Amino acid sequence: MSGESDESGGTAAAQSFYTRYARLYDAVARNTPGVARLRGRLVDALDPQPGETVVEMGCGTGANLPALRDRVGPSGRVVGLDFAPGAVALARERTARWGNVAVARADARHPPVDAADRVLAAFVVGMLGDPADTVRDWVALLPPGGRVALLDLARTTRPLARPLNLGFRALVALSAPPGTRRRTGDPTRALDRRVAAAHRAVRDATASVARSTHAAGFARLVAGRVPPR
Ligand SMILES: C[S@@+](CC[C@H](N)C(=O)[O-])C[C@H]1O[C@@H](n2cnc3c(N)ncnc32)[C@H](O)[C@@H]1O
């Protein structure tokens, strides 16, 4: 959710963290109360259609891949990209029997993909050094009518939930891969900034934008459709 992948040290630290703790992350990614519902909302917002090609950036251990595969059906294709070898291995294990799902080790900042009908990322843009540029590059892969969706965690702005931001801050600090942790300051500020920049990039580059917040305002979802060029 946090931790920079923008410089070589941060990138290496994030890759080794999500490799070493792939199984633990997978359990958290699937079983945290409410997370399945959030993932369902993300896939609904992306709205993949039968026969389409969907690319998930930073797919991790593949928690979203089964639902994406269901939506595109046997004639569609799902591609998951992640730069952590351990996460890729687990996602591949999980999808090995499915001919139309491929998981590749790749840097989402330079995805080895020419085109896609839908692009999504869940809990990833907060790890990118230049999230707005990267998101613009993702949108450029889409045809007019294509759709992009992002799901992220950030501090809540809901007045009644604001006291919980302290706990969120502790969670962000703990879950950041060692080597990417900030020694000073509030790690949630950088996370908020990156998430806001990425979501703004979606809003600026697309039309029919849908935005919503969930989980007491800690989860932010944005999706948009590429307008005619
Ligand atoms: C918090 S996990 C989210 C995983 C998955 N999207 C999910 O919903 O469970 C962040 C993932 O993004 C990956 N990641 C971060 N920066 C990346 C980059 N530049 N390229 C590819 N993967 C990246 C990490 O390896 C990790 O698996």
C-alpha cells in the first residue's frame, strides 16, 4: 500500500518485501474484513466485458484475477503484471489452470503491453514515484471507450472517522517495506499525495468519471472512460 518503488533502493526493497511475505500478504489481501467487497466494487467500476483484454498493474498475488477472468469470459484475456517475483509466483500458481490468464514479472511503470481494453490497479499507485505520469501512460494504452479504475487507501477526511487516521498512520508505517520507510515525518502524507495525484490523472484523462469512498473514507475508488480522440 505504501513504500516507494521510485528509486532503485526502494524498488529492490519493495520487490524483496512482496516476495518474502507473499503468502502473508495474500492472506491479508483476501481475508481482511470488507476487502472482498471493495474488490467487487473495483471490478464493477471497471466493468470488463466478455471478450475484452484487461491488464492489472501491480497484481500482487492475484486477488483480483478470478473476478476479472469471470467477467471477460473464455474469449477474453487477463494479464497481471507485478515486479515482485514471489507475488508473481503465487499469482501464477493460482491461475495456472486458466489458459486466458497470464501473469508476468514486469515494472508497471513500463508495462510490456501495447494495448488493452481495461486497466486497473489496486493499492499500487501509492508506491509509485510519479503516479500521475504512470497513470497517464496506462490510459494511453486504452482505445476510446476503454476504461481505467483505481482502488487505494488514504487518510479519511470524514469528520467522525478522522481520529482513526492515527491508527491508519501506524498501519502504513508498519506495512511499508523496510528500506522504503521514511525516517521522519508522517508516511501517510506521501501516500495521500500520490493517491490524490493518480486519481486526479484519471479524472483529467477520462470522461464519465465515477468516484466513491468506502470503509469510513479510507478506501478511494475512481474509474473513467476514455473519450473519443
Ligand atoms: C499492496 S500490494 C497490492 C497487490 C494487489 N494489487 C492487490 O490488490 O492485492 C502492491 C503490489 O504492487 C506491486 N508493485 C509496486 N510497485 C510496482 C511497480 N512499479 N511495478 C510492478 N509492481 C509493483 C508490489 O510488488 C505489490 O505486489
